[in-house]
Amino acid sequence: MNFNDIFKSGFLENINSVSILDMVVALILAFGLGVFIFFIYKKTFSGVMYSSSFGVTLIALTMITTVVILAVTSNVVLSLGMVGALSIVRFRTAIKEPLDIAFLFWSIAVGIVLAAGMIPLAVVGSLAIGIVLLVFVNRKPHLNPYIVVLSCEGHESEQQAVGFLKSRVQRCVVKSKTARKGMVELNLEIRMKEDDTDFVNELAEMEGVSSAVLVSYIGEYMG
């Protein structure tokens, strides 16, 4: 065995398996579409605390997926090894917002489609998904469910407050009721007619009503 025999392996033979032009074009497109996904995420974010690191993760995930799929499509044997290697990876980070899962899958899908050479599908599909998310996520806020917490001094004031509330909102449903001596507390789910919360002030000023609180929630109620 001489010095040259050491480098007679498939490792060096795979150097030219993917052309430089293909790599540059794929990575530039992946970066551009990743930025577009990040822009849509920023415009449609409706959670409690915005995380800029998650937006950067979407860009990086698109580019990383593109690199991995480029390697896989250039070598069948490598693709089998990649499946085995990725199967042992476990991610423990909790996804707080259900919509974040869609953005993660979107980034991965764009990376796969770009690396497969289906550039029109990746661009047109991303534009269509972005438009759909902008339309449906950024809907009018008065369509979202709210919870009104009422504290009343008795049955009569409770009936007056609930009747007034039903006349001012589109929908009103009692979720829970707690009754104590001289105090009744109600949790009601409402859908407002307009983006106007002045009725809460009027509720609080009604005779027999101790307090009125308006809370926005995601539609899941635990009593």
C-alpha cells in the first residue's frame, strides 16, 4: 500500500456529485423563501411573547433541509444512512403555538422541494400558503372568542347584567357559575359584534355588579 492508496475511497469521489452552481442556486433560493416564511410568521404571530429566534430558525431550517436533500438525492447509499442517522435524533423543545408546527413543516417542505429541483412549485406554493395565512390568521379581532367574568350581588343583578350583555354581543354562553352568600360569579363566552369594548364599562357601572372583566382566550376553556 502506498500513499495514494489511502485516498482511494468513495469519500473523495463524491466531491463533484453536486455541482457548485446547483448548490449556490439552491441555497440562495432557500434563503429567499426562508426570509419570506419568516416575514409571514412575523405578520401572523398572535401569541403572547414573540420569539425572534424562532423566525431565524425557520430560515436556517429551510437552508439546512435543502443541503441535506441535495446530498441525499446525489447518492442512494447516503440516503439510507441519512434515514438511520436522523431516526435517533430527538427534539425536546415544546411547541407552544399550534400554528408554529405549520411554519416548521412549511420550512422543511420548501427545503425538500427546492433540493429536488422543483423551483416553480416551491415559489408558487410558498406564495399561496403565505396569502392563505395572511387572510385567515389576521382576521378581525371581534370574531375571536372572549370570556367575561361578572361578579354580581344577587340574582336580580345577575339577570340584568346577563340580559344587557346578550343585547350588546353577537353570542353569549354561560361557561361556569359560582354562587356564594351575597355574591354570584359568572364566566361567559361571548363573540362581539364590533371591535368595541365599551359595554364592559357599562356593565361595571350597573347597580349590583361588583366587577366586570373581559379576557381574550384561544377557545379552550377549562372550568
